[in-house]
Amino acid sequence: MSIPPKPAVVKITVDVPADKREAFHALWEKILSDEDDSISSGVEQAQHARLTAREAGVAAITRLYPVARRDTGQSRVVARFLLGLYNGTRFPFDLTDLRLLDGALFEDCMAVLRMDARHCVQEVHCYFEDGSRKWEQMANDWALVKTDLTAD
């Protein structure tokens, strides 16, 4: 009968604020214990939240792009919102314009914003084939193209 080898030990030195000492110690004990791994559970929950946000964001941007290509007041807001995410310097977006959207469009904008701000995998135009051309065409169609980027 062989004796399993002892796991390697690593010495770690950590500076912890005095008021966080107890919380850090409890967390460290939990890491070293064989109890239910709440850290792994937390990581899994975060990964699930990222995946959920991405799926919702992709579905929302897929609905928003055709709206941005129409010719309505809400379409202009959606186009400016998408262009603002595409290049906020070239296409600044006034957040108060979101008040002009109906509930469904507003929620879709929030889903895209959440995906882009918190779980960004790629730029918004990259969710579409030939997205750069499409976003530039959208800017051109709404007359939002600035020829001199230094002039305001």
C-alpha cells in the first residue's frame, strides 16, 4: 500500500486592512476546507450571468438594427444609440433621448448596453456581417457623419 504524496505547500503573504482581517480569515478558511465550494459556485453564477447577458444583448441588437434603419423618431434614437456604442467620440449620444423610446426598445437598448459594458466580447458592429460598412451607412443615412472630427 502506497501513501499518497503530501500536496505541495505554497507560502502566501497578503496585506489585509485591519478591519477586513476577520472576513479575510473566514474566506481563507473556507478556501482551505472541503466544505461546499461557494467560490466555485460564485464563479459559475458569474459565468452564467455573462452568458445570459450576452445572449440577451445579441438578441436585442438583432432587433434594434432593423429599427435603426427605419424612418421614425424612435429609429433615429436607436440609430444614434447604436452609433454611440460603435464610436462615442464621433457619435455622442444624449442619454435623455432614451426617454423617447417605448418600453420594449428601451429594454433592448439596456440589454445591448449591459452586454457591451459588462461582458464585451466584440464591438457592437461585429455582431453583423459587414458591420463596419453597415454602421457607417447608418451614420450616413441619418446625416451623422462628421467630415472634420475636430470641429464641433
